[in-house]
Amino acid sequence: MSTAAAPAPQSGRTITTNIPARLDRLPWSRWHWSIVIGLGTVWILDGLEVTVVGNIASRLSEPGSGLSISSGQITGVAAALYVAGACVGALFWGRLTDRFGRKKLFMITLAVYLAATALTAVSTEAWWFFVFRFLTGFGIGGEYAAINSAIDELIPAKYRGRVDLIINGSFWLGAVGGSLLSILALNTDLLPADIGWRLTFALGAVLALVILLVRRHVPESPRWLLIHGRDHEAEEIVTGIERQVQDEKGEPLARPEGELEIHQRKNVTFMEIARTVFGQYRKRAVLGFSLFIGQAFLYNAITFGFGAILTKFFDVPADHTGYYFAVIAIGNFFGPLLLGHLFDTVGRRVMISSTYLLSGLLLFGTAWLFDRGSLSAGTLTACWCAVLFFASAGASSAYLTVSEIFPMETRAMSIAFFYALGTAAGGISGPLLFADLTSTGKVGDTVLAFQIGAGLMCAAGLVAAFLAVNAERRSLEDIARPLTAAAGKAKAAARPARGPQGPSAPPAASRP
């Protein structure tokens, strides 16, 4: 319930509310599953997009593909434009998400992705393909800001870590699908050379349309509505959610604990956001920088030269590398799936630092074995799986971290900024560095690439050991007090309310 007081100068009304505490004390329910499905499945599309383009480059560049383009243009220009689009889109849509709401933007950004990938499927000229690869990335980049902020504000504090990690990790389910789909698209016995690759992009558009239809039923974030003077709408949404959950559980909900007094505002200036993130929370900004840079370089050290390493050092046929990539993609997904709940129980600081350090140390060990000539294509892939099992959980926790350690009014923009930073580092600096190292065919150069990625990942793990925030099971408003909160009066629940809450967590086999 929210109560209003007299308007504060230049800041709208002052209200006292327990809506954040009411959301955080909810037990896991079918309604929460609908949020996961409606918002989280988009990362599968991102994984599908990135993997498919890399794996079908050889088919697109062949005569008869219906597109006059070289393999280098696909993996170079088109890939760079997708990355650039994602960076620009994250920053552009991230600012609008904080200003105009989560729901408007996660509908618009998905529509942009849908249209761009559909138009990519009917490309007849290289410039057309390039333009719509940029616009596809532009839509996906916006999704990261809008979706992560919405998910964290709708999922109860008790489950926020595991849900966020597994949703971000679902990128790798798309990567598995993309690897297997590309094998079919490359098979001219099944599909003509000028049709197969088009169908892969068309499938992405169809999946996006299905998600868009499901997403219509996801509500606006009540937390965002509260701050922007729409507390009556927030009250209606939360009351409806509580009714659904209580009817499903068949028992009264626990009493919410904690209230928050805020001065409602329509907008927060860009300078306020910058001062907050890089002034008031500068240690947390250093943490965000470190986590994103570390995971970006580790992933590039392994994945950028993935195909070249297998073909040059182990004589794996080029059209068989997709099978190996599918295997390491599965390892990537199982990391967040199996380790996610520990981020809510053991805690953020321990799990973030340990996943970063373990993945870095394992990659150092892989580099040593590779240098000794002790690995085959199969055992190298197994080593990569072990590295990425931990690295994927760590990388997903980077997105979780920047979405929960900054104030509500800056959340989407913070996600966008650090995502753009990591994506730019991974998509620009990483390839420039690792392309030269992995393309020489020299064992020592590939070992150096592994060691650089491992070193930066370990460094980020050490930063996390000192600077990570113990955000597990805490209200977002307790982790970072909203800029609009009345000084000294932010009393949002710091931990879930005790009482009848149903299952302590979703069953392990079906945890989101």
C-alpha cells in the first residue's frame, strides 16, 4: 500500500510505500515463470544470431548463395557492425528505458530486432546485409538494458541471483541451436544454397514474434511506476500479482516488512546518473569495469580463434567445428544452471570471485597442456568446457552485478554502459589482439592468447574478492538507496519476510 503526502518542491508528491517489500516477499509461482518466459528467452535469440552468422559464413560467400559477399566481410565487417549496433543500441535504449519505462522499451527493442532480422533474411546486396546486421544488434543491445532491469525489479530478492544468471546464460542454448541449425543450413542436399541461410534468419524472426506475443502480458515494473508518479498503477499491478499467487498457493502471503518514502520525479538528468555511478559509487563502477573486461577477454581468447585452432592444430574439417562448438556451448549453459542458486545462498562475493578465479586458473592450465602438446581436439574441447562452466556463471554474474548495485533511477543506463563497454572490448579490442595470435599457426602465440584471457579473468576475480557487494537476498532498495528516497527514511526490507512462503526455492530440476 502507498500513502501520499504533500508535494515536495520540484519533485512531485512524497509517498510512503511497501510495494518493493511486497514483491520481494512473494513465493515462487507460475506468475514468475511467465516473467522468465516472456522476458528471458530473448537471449536464446542473441545466441542463435551470433552463432549462425559465424558458422554459415562459408555458405554465404559461395557462388549461388544469392548474396555477393566474401567470408572476410561476414566475419569482419558484418560482425563488427553487429557489435557496434549492440553498443549503440544499449546506450540509446538504456537511457530511454530509465526515462519512459521498462515495458515500452522491451516491446520496442524486440520489434526492432524482429524487423531487422527478417529483412536480413531477404538481403540481395552486401550493403543491405550490413545495414540490417547493424540494426539487429541495435535491437539486441537495447534488450539487455530493458530486460535485465525489468527482471531484477519483478523477481523476489530470494531468487534474483539464480534467475538472472540462468536467463543470461540461456544465450548458450541459442548458441547450441545456432550451431546445429548451421549444419542443416550448410547441407545443400537438404536446402538450396540460396535458401538455407535465409531460413535461419527467418526462424529468428518467427521466434521473436512468438516472444513478442507472450511479452504483451508482462506488466510494467511497479518500482519504476512508483518513482514516476504512477503509484496507483503500481498498486493495481502488485495487488493483482498477490491475488494470483495467493490463489495458486492456497494460503495467506507473508506480511511484508519495510517501507520506503520517496519524492516522485518524472526524470533524472544524465549528469545525476554520471555523478551517482562514477562519484558516489565509484568502487562499484570499478567492479563493473573489471568484471566485464575480464569476461570479454577470456571469451575472446577461446572463442575468437576457436575454429582456426581446431582446423590448424588438430586437422578438424571446417564443416565439423560446429559440433565442437555445440559441446562447449552446453558447458556454458550448465554453469549458470547448476551454480546459480549458490549466488543466493553462499553469496555474491564468494561466488563471483571464485568463478572468475577458477575459470582463469583452469585456462592457464589449458594453455600449459596445449603448449606441451598433450591435448587432442576432444581433450582441448573438454578443457574449454571446464573453463567455460565457471566462466559462464561469472560472466552472467557481471550482468547481475551492474543491474542491482546502482540506484533504481540509473539501473537501465548502468546496465547499458557496462554492457557496451564489455561488448566493445570483446568485439573490437579482443579480435584485434587475438586474431593475430591465433591465425599464425604458432603454438606459442595461441598459448599467449590463452594466458592474456586467463590473466585478466583472474585480475577481475581479485577485484571482486575485495569490492563485490553482498547483495544476496537483499531488496534492491537496500543495496542501493533510490535517488528519490527521502534522506534517512529508506526502510525497504533488507531480507525476505519470514512466514508462509511456499517452497524455499524452485525444485532443482526446474529452477529458472
